[in-house]
Amino acid sequence: MDSVDLEVLKSSARWLEHGHRALLVTVVKTWGSSPRPEGAMLAVRDDGLVVGSVSGGCIEDDLIDRVRRHGIEQTRPEAVKYGITAEEAHRFGLPCGGTIQLVLEPLTQQSGIAELCDSVERGALVARTVDMATGTARLTPAQATDGVDFDGQRLLTIHGPRYRMLVIGAGQLSRYLCHIAVGLDYQVTVCDPREEYTDEWDIPGTKIVRTMPDDTVLDMKLDERCAVIALTHDPKLDDLALMEALKTPAFYVGALGSRRNNAARRERLKEFDLNETELARLHGPVGIYIGSRTPPEIAVSILAEVTAAKNGVSLPTLLQVEGAKAAREVAAGGDAACSV
């Protein structure tokens, strides 16, 4: 879960502890365009104070007004829809054709929010199931592949630590990439045993380690919510780390380099005990093709590809660096032939 939704849970637990009532609002289904994804959360305190978001702002205003005028009267969860008609969609600022379904859950000390926060802080991945008829909540271990599920009778939400990113190398490109990655809410670890690169590392929100990269990969116990990006151009640092990372369930493993260097890297990795399936998981040359040349542009390119992988989006060949450059070379060759 992202830090915004974690703050929603922490605020809710704190309000309850101080004797306030609170309404937890969760996006459970969307149709058409929607400003916030399923699972996004908002908490409204009994005096109208709010944390989090479920839309561009107008739905929040409606919920705050509802609480201020009537208080939190309900005793059980209820499902509501916004944006069913064109008039409502315009009123609540939803994109054209967008409809959003929310579950409004009145919280109590028995809702398990404090226990949920404690589990997430310990790094656990937790499923929270709410019975819509009784409001009873149950916490159980979850799998990384689980997601929000709502069938009208129960609401299942998944809560866990932030996505993690391991960046190998603390050079100039890593600085730009880590700045953006922190903004994207990754828990960023930068690994570089070279003192000349790490002594001046000062990027807020990141953790720097000076161990060998392959040891760091093993120590981090990477899971499906992790990305690994090798940026050193040094096979002694990159290759062993990539070998270990490709054996893990990490959702993204990529390495910087030209097409020629990438081909050489794949040949080197074949000498280790990696099978073809594991090798095929390597993203390289890393990033999507946007004509990037400067370190900030390259960082944007890389994180765009990471974001696509995180969201389960398969990029067409012409957006991948290797495919796009090959197509441009073919096109350039064709133009040259036509001009002869």
C-alpha cells in the first residue's frame, strides 16, 4: 500500500484512541475513467476532518458535508455509487462516463485498525475482511497477488509495506532516479560498495548500503513487490546481483546499457545457473524509448517502464528501447535506399 493510504489508517486509529468516531471510505469498484484506483481510502472524522482521497475533491466535499450535517449515524457498512448519471458525474467532478462505488464503514475499536497498522509497520502483508451485514472485521495473512474484492456481502482489502526498490550504483543517474522513485512512494535502497560514490550521497528518503550488490539482493529477501535496477555499467557489481535478482519473484529486474552491452551481459549470465525463463525476465536496455539523453530524461524513461510492469501493462515492442531503435534503423535504411 502507498504511504497516503497508510496515513489514512494511522489517523483513523489515532482518532478512535482519542474518543472520536470515524468513517472509513474505500473505493471498491470503478467503471470508465476514475481519478483514484480501487483500494484507495479516505477517513472522515466526526467533526469533518479528513485524510486521504477517493476522487478529485468533489466527492470528498460531499462526504464531509454529510458528516458535518448528520454526524456518523450509521452502525454498519454501506455501499454507495457516485457518477451514475451524466449530471452526477459533472457535479462530482468525475471524468466523462466515470462511475465510482464506495464502501462507507463506521469504525470502532473492534474494527482492528490499530492492529492492522501494527502488522503493516512490521512488514506483514495483511488481508482485512469486513462483513457488510455486521461490520465485523477479520485480519488474516495475504498473498502479494491478492487485491480488492467486493461482492456486496463482504469487502476484502490488502494492506502491506510499500513497494521496495533496490538501485545498484550511486552515480549521477541514480540520484535523479531515486528522487523520482521516492516521489512514486517506493522504499528505496541504494547499494554501492565504492566509497567515492557513496560518501556524498544525500538523497532524502533513501537508504544507502555499502555491501556487495549480490549480498544485498539476498539480504533484502525480494518479493513480488520489489524492483531491482542495475546502473553501474560494471559487470563485477551488476552481473552477480542480476543473477540473484532474476531468481527472485521481483516484479522488475533491469540493467542500464547499450544494446551491444546488453547482449554481452546476457551471454555472461548464461554462464551462471540461470534458465531461459529467468533470463527472459531481464529488462535491458532498461527503460522505454522516448529519445532520452540526459540523466533526468533517462530516469523518467526507466521509471516509466517500471511503472508499467508494476501495473501489469505490457508495452509494445516499439516502446521498448531495443525495438524502437531497431525500427528507426530499418526506417533510416529504407529512406537511404529510396534516395539512391
